[in-house]
Amino acid sequence: DKFATFFTPDATENNTPFQDMLPNYHKNLEKFQSFNYRIELIDYLLQTDTGTIRIKGEYFTRFLLHEGTWRENIGSITIDLIENGDSYLVRQLIYGQ
């Protein structure tokens, strides 16, 4: 639930409302014994008309399932951030494998 606080109420993930994705996050996190996630920044752009920052990069995940199997995912990622006080929130998240 704390993870959801990094997203705007109207945020989307691959064009699906983020709030609709939360049950999938809960279900998947229960399967993990260990989880590593990182994003390598490729480019970013400040959209001055909207105040949005668009980040483009590549993500890398590696996780250990409770059954003892390691899995990895790599893909492209685009994140749109909007200013929220002295920080930013995710408005849109687009990624692929």
C-alpha cells in the first residue's frame, strides 16, 4: 500500500488505471522471497507547458521466488512525473519486455 503513494490518483500503467493494478502487485509480492529492481536512465525531458518530466530508460528486475527459482526481466520504461510539493509522483508508467 505504501508503494501506491508514489502514484497520482489518476495514474496509469501501460494504459490501465494504476489502482486496478494494485491487486496484481499484492499477489506478485507474496510470491517473492527477494526482489531487486533498478532503472538505468537513458534520457529525460522537462515538458515546460505541463511541468511534467518524462524519463526514458531500461529496467532490470531480478527476483527469487519462495520455491527457490530466480527470474529476471529486462525492458524499456517511460515514466511521466508531475511535481508534488518538493517531490514528484508518477502519472504514467509504460514498460515492455
